[in-house]
Amino acid sequence: MLTFMVILIALVSVMLIAVILIQNPKGGGIDATFGGQGANQMFGAAKSTDFIEKLTWGLAIALFLLSIATTLMVGSAGDPTGLDIPLQTQG
């Protein structure tokens, strides 16, 4: 299950990077390099920008939640307290 979560985090991260790179830095819509002209004609500039922005936020939230869930899974896999570090004795 942990391997699946790590793969899912990697996929969401790559998708988030791609979505961020597609965005036009001036807020003008999808970049023409990635087929933006067709998307602008199909959806209109405002709708494509809204879709990309919502997709960016959705992927960012998914990455955050997956990271928290994976951290909780790793912490609960070993010691119930989550502290697997042995204490040192003084002497």
C-alpha cells in the first residue's frame, strides 16, 4: 500500500508540474506550445483559464492530502507511538 501511495504522489507531482508549465505567466490562458490555440477556440480563453486554475488547485490539494496520509501510514507501520529511535543511556 505504501508503494502505491508513493507512486500516486509521484504521478500527481508530475501532473502538477505539467499543469503549471502549461499556464501563461501573464494570465492570458493556455500556452500555444501545448496546443493552447485549439483549447482557446473550443472553450474560450476565460473557460480554459478557469479550468487550468481549478486543475492546479485540485492537484495541489491532492498532493498535500496524499503526503499527509502517507506520513500517517509510515508513522503507524512500526511502533504505535511512531518513535522508532532507541533511547541512549548515559554513562
